[in-house]
Amino acid sequence: MRVRFAPSPTGFLHVGGARTALFNWLLARQSGGTFVLRIEDTDRARSSEAMTDAILRGLEWLGIDRDEGPFFQSNRVGEHTAAGRKLLAGGHAYRDFSTPEELARDRANIASLAGEATRAARRRAEALAPGEAEERAEAREPHAVRFLVPEGSTEWEDAVHGPMRFRNRDIDDLVILRADGSPTYNLAVVCDDAHARIDMVLRGDDHLSNTPKQILLARALGFPVPRFGHVPLILGRDGKRLSKRHGATDIAEYRRDILPEAMVNFLALLGWSPGDDREVMELDEIVRRFSLKRILRKGSVFDADKLAWLNGRHLSRMDLARLGSLVTARMAQLPQTAEAAAQDRPGWYDGLLDLLRTRARSLDALARNVSLYLPGEIAYEPKAVRKHWKRRAQVGEYLDALRRRLEGCEWHPEPLERALRDLAEELEVGAGRLIHPLRVALTGQAVSPGIFDVLYYLGRDLSLDRIGRALETLAVEEAMPQVGSVGRTAPA
């Protein structure tokens, strides 16, 4: 199967375009076919090399490699123009000398008729005297060339929607060559698909109205007509077409926080079902299970929360060495990296990542959590302080007793747990009365991994230092009329 992805470099690679590219790539990989990349850059005023580079980088990040291309549509303008002239010579097109005022009136009439074809340009062309159009063209009078839409209907078996039928009388004669001689989109696409021997065109529903025009053009030019499939558009949570306010931005905006395998997993599920309840899938499984038959016929909702959840699932199962390098790259601003902190404890960094990644949904969040286990400042969450440091004097007594008890403890989770629980029994309180204030002292947060793992990965010196800093903060706040919202430890 020969398929193509043909973005226009007038904008970035957004979510919808990335999904189209992925679906075509999956078809090629599953069928042992060919994935062709074509850059449709004939809009010279709006196209840019920067946008082309952004599209290529986005595809590379997603792992969507190409078998052929990138080919640039602008390099074949001569062939497109020749095809338009061929249609004109064969009686499949006519010259249109309509004035700007006439065309504006035509557009207004179409709007009033709810989009129905008026064929006004055709009637004006038919009203010309025999040979008049050729004479005016030879005199270099500006004119467009329009395709003569035949009578009848245009039908095809859509790979997604099934049988499709358009009445040709509802299709206005489309311009194929502009007044400056340049080819229009539909003509260029038909020529390029035939040239690249594309036999399957899979794209969004927004191209559905172009398909009968392209089928008619291909037939008139004697080109093979490819098979078509149209994927429903991606919607926002409000049920409207996806836009920037829903998250339809440059795919590169997600690279900071999202793993490429998570994004591919997410995009695959936007309009396709594997046939069961499975959601977390690696690329090889998606390739193996993908099929046109399971592309959904209704629009899928872009759910940023689901993307974050999928990202968390992929974070929890990826190789620790790769995860470590990705996280460390986001911690370059710290005075001491995780590798340096782990020099005296082999395996410390991998163990910490394995502990923290089960709760993380983004690389940045994971990096921030890792930084809590390195020397440096931490901020106390106001909500955690209000909830677990409410009785400041009592909390101070508990933390002071804990610090003294832990100073002489062997620094591993099991002995640390025994020491804390023994102290709780001696104080005749539940272990939670010690654990929750301690968690705030160590991390500044109300939620963390198990407290004994937190102590272990912080290490003896940093743990005792943070308890000491918490005691200083509590003593200061005890002397104040209101509890301060934020406390900080000094850099170690």
C-alpha cells in the first residue's frame, strides 16, 4: 500500500495533522507498503522553511519515518500547469473571463443559496461568440481556467464511512488554473498523487468535499483513482472542532513534558479502537493491531487529562537509563545533579526514579520531585502546613523527638520504620501523628511516596537537616500571631 502525508508548511505540525501522518504511517508499516512525505508548498506567500523544518522535526520526534520524500509540490508546478492545459484542450475545461465584480456577485448568490452551485461562470463562458475565448486569450486578457464538471454523480466506497455519493450538480466548476497561470490545490494534488502512485488517500473529514472533485479530475486526466478514507475530526471537550483553546497547538509544545511513545499512543486512540479495552500500548503492538476497519466514524474528543495519564503509564514502564537521562536534562539548572548526589550510593538514582515515576505524569513534574531529594531549598505547601502543622508546639515536640531517635538509626527503610513506630508507641500516639508532620518537614508536601523510602533516598544528613529547619520554622511561627504560609530551608 502506497500512502502519503501531505502537510502545508503554512503552519506547525498540529495534533490533527500528526494523527493523519500516524494513521498513514501505520497503514504502510502494517502492509509492508510505502509512506511518502510531500510538502504542499505552492502557497509561496505563506509557506516557510521554518514551518517545513518544524514539521520534519515533529515527525522525527514521533518516530514517523518516511520511505520516500520529502517531495516539494512547488517543484512540479510545470507538470500541474500542463495537466490544466491538457484538460482545456480536451474539452474538460473552459476559460473564464469573469470580472472581480461578477465573481463577488457569484459568491453572494452561493451564500444565499446555502452553498448550492450556480454555474454562473459557465453560463457567461457559453454566452461568448465562437472563437472569442481563444482570441481574448491570445490577446493576453487575464482569465482563469475552470474544470467543466460533468453531469451525473460521483460515488466511491470510503474506507471509513462506506458508500459515498455526491450529486455533480451541487459542485460548482472549480478553478484549476488561476489568472496568473498557477495551478490550484485540487489539480496539483491529483497530479502529485498520480505521479507518486498513491493508491490510498487517508485524511480528515474536512477534505470530504474535495474528494468528488479530485475523482472527477483524475478520471478526466486518465489517472488511476486512489482509494479514499476520511477520518472524523478531533473535537474539544465542548464538542466543537479542535482549536488552540483545546490544545491543538504545535506538536513541539508537548515535547517538554510528554514522551513520544505516549503521544503516539494517544494519537492512535483518537479515532481508532484496538477492539478491546486496552489503552496503554507500545508502538509495535499498535502497528500489529491497526486496521482501517476499526477507525471510528464519529469524532473523538481531545482529552488532555487522558494524555497526561497515558504519559504517566509510559513513564512507569520505560527503561530507567533513558528516563534518567531525560530527567537529568531538565535539572541542568541545579547546582548539583542527581548523578553527583549518587556517587557515594550506587543505584541510588535509578532507585529514586523507580520510586517517583509511579506518581508522575510528566517529565517536568518528575524532575521537580527528584530535585526534592537533592540539597537545596524546599517550599512548604500552605495546605499541608495548615493540615499537619496545626498544633505547632506539639508538632515541634514530635519532630524533635524523631530527630534525636533517627540520629543513631541505621539508614535503611526497615530500621527507620521500626524506630518511628517504637517512638509512636512510647508517646502513645498513632504512627500517623508522626508520619504526616515529618512528610511536610522532609518534602514540603502533604503527599509523597512511603515516608521510610523518603528518608532513605534523602539520606541521613539531608533528612536530619530538614527536620532541624522545620523546627526552626515552627519556632518562628509559634511566636507569630498567624501561621506563615511558606517556610524554606536554607541551602545545604
